[in-house]
Amino acid sequence: MKNSALRAIIVDDEKPSREALGNYIREFCPDVEIIAECNSARTAFKSITENSPDVVFLDIEMPKGNGFDLLRKFTDVRFKIIFVTAFSDYAVQAFRFSATDYLLKPVKVSELRQAVEKVRTDLHSGIPKENISTLLENLDSHDQLMKKLVIPDSKGFSVLDLSEVIYCSADGYCTAFYLSR
């Protein structure tokens, strides 16, 4: 991906939240072009399908379908996801599974910039879509237990089967994963 503007869609049922995020993006992330703003999962599905964004800023809790319901409608996810939500429990879970990033409301400019840079880096390095597929697989798990985990590594990201993880060891801000393979 060359250094062109990232095409973005904002999905949030609350108009003030959409406006605030849009204003922050326009002011502090000039390399992001907002191509649509949507107030529901239904309108977002249509807009994403028609506009092929690079990134979707996605709220989680919305009436008539949450952000995860929206993601389940796609069989082939070709965009990055940054969750923007007031509900840290959902967002943190999504991020740990495989979302590009999450931002808690009210959004901090420094975190917004970092999230956008992560998207640009992922798109430039060709990070596989496998992380979104893993997110959806984990969300659809009937026993509510994660079966796979997407973790960053020196080459980008790796998808691990949790059954292969023997143990994890913390080392400062890093975690070492010891696997059976």
C-alpha cells in the first residue's frame, strides 16, 4: 500500500460520538479520508460493501445489531477494524483476539494516531486477513472459549492454537509463548 490516504468509515449509533471522532480524524489524522458515517450495523454493512474502506472505526454496542453482528455478516473481510467504544470489556476482548486496535471513549488523540499508524503499517506490510477470521471464529465459538489467539511477532502476526500453548512468561512489556510444536 502506498502512502495515499486511508479510506475510513465511522460506525456509531450516537451522532455526537460520530461527529467527535470525525473531527479528531480530520484534525489529527490528515492522511485519513472519511468516506462514510453510519448509525447502525445495517447501514454500515451496505456502506462497507459499496465503498471498500481500508479501515472501519466500529462501535460495539448499538441498537438492532452490535459491531460483532456486523462483522459476522462478512465472509471476506478486506478492511482493518478499530473498535471505538465506551465498553472496555468488549473492546479489550476483541483486541486480544485479533482486532487491529481499540479506543475507549472519550478518544485520546495520541491513541487515535497510534491506531491509524498501526492500520497503515498492517496494510503496508500485508498482514494477512487471518486475524479477522480468527476474531469471527472466536466470537462464534459455542463453548465461549477461545480456540485461537492472534499475537504480534517479529514478522507481523501469528495465529496460535491455544491447545499448543504450554505456558506464557511475562518479561517486562513482552510475553514469551512456549508451544508444544
